[in-house]
Amino acid sequence: MKQGTGVVGELCKDVFIPKMVKVHQKFDLSYIKPEDIPGVVRAQLDRDIIASKIKPGMTIAITCGSRGVSNTALIIKTIASYVKEKGAKPFVFPAMGSHGGATPEGQTQIVNGYGVVEDYVGCPIRATMETKQIGTTDDGRPVFIDKYAAESDGIIMLGRIKAHTQFVGPYESGLMKMAVIGMGKQHGAEGVHEQGFVHMAENIQRYGKVILKNAPIICGVGLLENAADQTHTIVALTPDEIIEQEPEYLKKAKALMGHIMIKHADLLIIDEIGKNISGDGHDPNVSNMLPRETGVPFGPNGEFPSKCEFNADRKIVLDLTEETHGNANGLGLADVTTQRCVDKIVNAAAYPNAVTSTILEMVKIPFWTENDKLAIQVALKTATKADKTAPKIVRIKNTMEVQDIYVSEALLPEVEANPDMEVAGELAPMPFDENGNLF
């Protein structure tokens, strides 16, 4: 469907678009070099409390999630190799709730897209949406996990520990959530979500502790990443250690995460969103874009309850990542988007997420325009609080890569006053091509 915004283009043709400049944000960028990762993983698995549980002949299920976690394929390959050296038989299974269109084929496609293919990781990939009940919560609700995992002799979970996009608690994104939502498949994830995100923090613990007690989980390999999406920490935790220690690793992860150091802008431009970037397509801990229907309590000024101090009055999403395979979950939180982005939407990829999570707002289509330039002009024209002669604009590639951002001239005083920010270029007009697009 083509957007006919000729009249809108005429209404917005004189909207001023300011010059922009590249700005470098300074974060803790220490990390584990890729060549050192196998040794670190092996050292963690070699702890006797973990290694002693892997015995010859056992079938060991290894999770692979749907996020763009750095070095996923390498780490899974290392885990599988370690398991085989112990005489056991590993296999990988997609652990991603309802992602991938809630089909085995869709979830396998996501796994393969991260380089997790049988020839590379050295073991089979077994995908199913079937689940098996392994217990009941203290308030009488059934708890399900992936059928293949439930029937295995042991499970090794792999998950990135980080701030969640839609709730706050001692366990957010990480190993506990991997057990509940990832391994729960669509069936299990739906049960956890049915009370809404206002109860998610407590339900993650309620369901998670049942799974950690009843499922044959050997350990969880938790990953922390720095602000440049590099592997910072690798730790293997037993089920008891997940309960005891994951909250502290979550605090560390939040301290490491990238964020926008500007306090306020009239407009945030996000070049791309996607499920490989965040469950919401864009991480609200960076963008401060969160659906109001979650029921999660906000701060006194409407801010998301996290370390995110940035806020923008208008938000634009220009495109979807190739890796998201048409899943535009999160696009509904933008004010404006583009024809290019809308043309890539595959509702069958995103709609199961929306139904499972109960947040339909996430997959709505915003106001869209023929090109990037008009999208920016529409957003600025309708940003009622902006100084139209000197609008404050922040542009990022995506919410995962914010080490280098672009800001408009009006934001330079704030940049220059922050010791963790430095100007890394020259002011210049936005480089629109002959079609009015930035790329």
C-alpha cells in the first residue's frame, strides 16, 4: 500500500531541518576478546559443581534465544564441544517464546540467522512448539517448557542478562526469563503474560523457581555485554546460584549498558529497529519508548522506571533490520515511519508476539511518509514544544549501538558540558539523496 502524502509534503515543505554533528559517547568498553571466549566458557563449565552433572550417554539440550547476542554461535559451539568431550550428546533448541511466528520453521530460521547451524556448532538443532508440563505454581497454574528440553537428561541455558524492556524487578532479561519465557515456547509464555506486565516481575520468579526445581537444568551460562555490544562477562550458574546471584549480575549489566546522555530532545530518529536489537525492536531503556498499556508504574513525569534519563517528544523509525525478517514489533510506539519500513512488515512474524504479550499497541502502524526527509519534517512540524528555528534532534543507528550518535546544533552546549561526550565531526546538513532518504 502506497502512502499518498502529497498534500502533507506541501504543508511541511518549509519545515527547517538543522545541521547535525557526530558525537562520541564514552562508556566502559572492556570486553573478552573472541579468541579468548572458548577458554572462558570452558573454565566456567569446568567447575566441579557443573562438570560433574554431565555424564556419558546423557542428552543435553542447549538453548538458543532470539536476540542478537554477541558471539552466540561461538559460545554454543564451545558448550556443545565441551558436552561431547564429556561423552554426552548435545543438541540445540530454539528457546524464544512465540518469536519466529510461533512456528518451528520460523524459530529455526532465526537460530540459523545467528550462525547457529548444525555444521558449525557440531550438533543437531531440534525445533518444536510442543511443550510439556513440568510443575505447578504455588497459586495453581501449570508450568510448561519445550518438549525436547523436558525429555532431555540435562539442559544448559544460554542467556544475556540485561534490563528488560517492559518491566522492572530483581530478574529481568536473563537466565530466569530464559527458563520461563524462552523455554516455555508460545504456550508457556502466554500463561506468564496473561496477567499483564504489571505482574511480570513476580510471575517470572514464581514460574522460574518451579522450572529451576523440576526441569533437568545443569546450569545457565549468563552473558553481560558492554555498550558496544561486546561480551564483557561470562558466568555459569547452577539453578540455586541463578536464584541467588542473577540479581547482582543484573545490576552490573545495567551499569554497563549504553544510553543516550542527552536529557531531552524534540525528536529522536532511529534508523532501524528489529527483534535482533531488542524484544521491542528498540530498547526503551535507551529510547524511553514504552507502551502505556503494560500497566507498569511510571515516574512522576511519565518516565520509564529505569536508568533512562533521555526523553524525546517525537520519535521516528526509518527502517527494519534485515535480521528481524519483517517483524515490526515496537514500530507502533513511533510517531512517524517511512514507506520503506512499512513495505517490509510481515504481520505473521509480529502478531503472535502481540497476542502472546497482550500488548497490541506494539504492532500498530504509525503515520508514514514516502521518504525520510518528509518523516522528519512531519515530526518537527507537529512537535509543539520545539523551537522551530533551532530544533533539538538526536539520531541513532539503533538502540544497541549508541557509542556514536548524531545531534543537532542546538544540543552542542549540552554535549560540550558533559565530560563523557565529545564532538567527533563537523556540523553538516543531513545527507538526503535524490529520493529524500538518508540511506
